[in-house]
Amino acid sequence: MNHLRSIHEVLRAFGMDTISLAGPLEAKLEAMAEAGFSQVMLKANDLVGHPGGWKAAVNAVRSSGLRGTGFQVLRDFEGLSGHLHQYKVDIAKAMLEMCAALGCKVLLACSSTSAHASQDLDEIARDLRKLAMLALPHGIRIAYEGLSWGRTVNEFTTAWDVVCRADCPNLGVGLDSFHILAAKTDLQALKELDPAKIFLVQLSDFMWQETRTFEERMATARTYRVFPGEGVHNAQIVEMVLQLDALGYRGDYSFEVFNDDYVQMPLPFVAGRARKSALWLAEDVLRRSLPLPNQLRLRA
């Protein structure tokens, strides 16, 4: 029991996204908990696709004992006008209601890919400020993530620029290692971020060195991601995690692994691979091991 408790402590900063697993929500939550995770990143389809309705899904999450890392994903919100803008405001309000019901404190918003959206960064910042204000009464923070195929914002450096322009206490950035690797953004730029404004970090790798086009990035992102330690960018992921740790980031890491093979595998198999990845990052990279009973494990 003490050993199990120590493993849970080591893994406490790491969680899984439900998109990495197949099957009903309750089975996904059980597999994550049995693998030693204490948190879960949820998506809207987990709720609205539940056979008992979205409120039954909320009850399932609350009964699981897993903490909600965050809720995803609001897409193509910013830069629109007229009826398109109002439509997205309505969508955002519904997303925030579900996020709040789950007790999640972070809503992920991805940068727009819409050809109908303005490319003016000040207009984008204005809309994100409005989104943050809608989230404020719920006690929710907005993590703005630059998709690597975003029309205007496709790197975290530009997302950070927009967040700074908006200047809202509950608006920050969400970082995704896949998008950073795919866009080949200089990891040294992480040093320019305020750790208090990094609201979420999602981790994954992929199996080839680069994605040359937006289309290839999208196909890879949606079907061929793997857990950290399984791909070909181990050195960059280690550098990213260590940079964030040195910066002072102490928030959550969630594994966002879209993989067509994994959703055909038994849940314990996939959750076990996620656990192995988390232990590698926690113990070998971040050196966050805890003493086991009657053993002294020194930090390297």
C-alpha cells in the first residue's frame, strides 16, 4: 500500500486525455485510476456522447475520484464577426457550463483555422478577452493553444503575444509538445513565458522527424501520436519539460495521444504505456521520485 501511495505521488502532476482510450467513459476512468493516475483531461464528446446524458457523465467523473485536468476543446472562436461571432459565443457558453459542472478549472481554446476569421492580432486578443470574461464567473481559466496548422496563430510564441495583448488574469497559454515539434518552434522561446500564465501542458511525440505541410501535421496529430519516450523526439521533449521546470512551472502535464492503433487496444495496455511514460518523465527527467519504505532514493 505504501509503495502504491508513493507511485501515485510521483504521478500526481501527470494525467491522460480520454482521447487516447477506446470504450465507454467509465471504463476509461477505471483504467486510468488503476494505472496510478489521479487526473483526467476530458473532452465535450465524453459528456454529450454518454448514453445517460451529459449530467450522468459528470456524475461518473466525480465518482471516479479523478480530478479533471481540464476540458476541451473550443475551436475557431476568435476573429469572427456578426452572426458567426454570436454563434461561437453561444457555443462557448455551453462549453463553459459543462466545464464548470465537471469542476474543471481550465478550458482549452485552440487557435482558429477559419478563413473567415480576422488575422489582426488585436482583434483576436479582443475576442479572447471576451471569452475570459465569460469564464470568470465560473472560476475557469482559458488556456489558449496555438495549433501548428492555425491560420494566423500557429506557434506558442504568437499565442503568447495575443495573451499579453488581451491582458486578462484568467487567460493564459496552453502548450502542446506536438504542435511545438511540428512547427519547429525554438524551445529557447519558452524562457520568455510567465510560468504563472501557463495553464496547461499537453505532451505527446510522433514517429517521424518532421511534418512538412499543414495537411501532414493534421493527419499526424489526429492519428499517429505516441506517448513521450516512444517517438523520435525524446531529446526535445526532455528539453521542453526541463525548460518549463526551470522556469518555475508546477502545473499539470497531460498526455494527449491521438493514435489509431491505441484505440484498438485493451485499455490496460494503453494506460500502462502512459504510466511508463509518466514515470520516465517524473523519475528520470524531473527527478521527482519519493522515498520508498526503508529505502533512500537520492535526487540526482
